[in-house]
Amino acid sequence: MGLLSNRIGKDKLKPGDHIYSWRTAYVYAHHGIYMGDNKVIHFTRGHGQEVGTGTALDLILVSSGPSSSSRPPCPNNCSIQLKYTHGVVKSCLDCFLSGGVLYRFEYGVNPALFLAKARGGTCTLAPCDPDDTVTHRAIRMLNTGFRCYNIFKTNCEDFAIYCKTGLIVVENGVVGQSGQALSIIGGPMAAAFSTPIRLLTTNIYGMAVTTVGVYCASRYFADIGNRKDVVKVDVEDLSSTLTTGRVRLAQV
């Protein structure tokens, strides 16, 4: 753990940890909640489809990801379950990692550390709840689900952050957005917003600083620990309204 990396050894894990593993040459990461006893609860469309938008981006990322045939069969047979199921699932840690490296998501970081980690999906300004509360939410979602998977609105990181904090972004009943989703769209958005300023200077370094500054600011103010459209929702209230397609707000 540190400024440059959140990498952690398996022996350091404890139930309630929000963990993740990078996929496809660090293009995106898959997130979940460690439950102890080598088990992880996570949110996915299915094995090898963790991105989950159904867009051309999916086809590129999934097709270039590691092949499951290159890994030995899971002794717990959970790899077979993951292949044919979707939504909130429980698997062994090795199947969750899918050959990747283990990292732990950080909570309650200070603004300087948050901005120093320029890549989204690794930390948040928001504090987390006690570990037993986290695992309770994860188990509840395992039984009831966590809406339809979408990388930009309801993805695996959104699920893990909800389990850790009870916080969701609610705008007209829509849940989202995660740090890694903001990173994917943040670059083009920063370039677009900074274009008028860049037109005023011919200095290439000034243009670069402007774009990076806009990107960092967008990440900072969009973080779930900073957003104004965030509410804390009890897991029982959230799960009881999943079939309606909208979130019933309930402060806890």
C-alpha cells in the first residue's frame, strides 16, 4: 500500500476489504468485497465480461483479455458458475483475480493523495463503514442483486463502494458513476473543456497542464465523497425496490 500502488498480499486481507485486480493491460479493473475464507462477492455480467456495456469498447477489452483456457481449472468449480451466471456472485479469490494481481481500494484518503493517484478506481475521499456492515450488505446483495450491469452507471466498483459506504449516486433513480468509469471518459472530456483555453496559448506545456488540471478537477469533484447527489441508503430498502427500477431514498 502506498502512493504508487495499492498492491497487497493475500495474507493481509480481512473480511470486508474492497479489493480489485487490473484487467487487459491496466485498461480497467474488476472490483469485489473479500468475505474471508478465500471467498469474494462481486458484481459482473459473467466470466470474461466484467466491462459489461455491450458496446464496441466491450468487444475490444474482452477480446484482448487473458484467456481462461490458459489457467488451470478451479478446484471449487466456481469458474464454471461464473461462466454461466451474471449479477452479484460469490467465487474463490483466485477466480476473482483471474490471473491478475491483488490490490486493495483505499477509503477516507486526503485530497492530496487522491489527486496524486491520477488513475480513478483506486481510492475515494469517502469514509467506509465497519467491516461487519460491509459484509452484511454484500451478502444481502448476493441474495437480491444489484440492478443491471453498466460500466458507466452501475458497475463492479459502484457495487463495492456501496457495500463499503452505503452511499449511492441517485439522479432520477439511476445509480453511478465509478472512479474508473470517470477515468475512461475523463480524458476526452478534459480535452474538450480545455480547448477554449488551449486556443489562447501556443505553449505545448501550458496546454498539457491545462488538460491535466481539468481532468484532475473533474475526478475530484465527481468522487462519491464529494458529490452533492449522494445519499446513504439502507441495504434492505435498496434491495426491496430493485424490481421497480428506481431507488427509494432512505437516510440511515
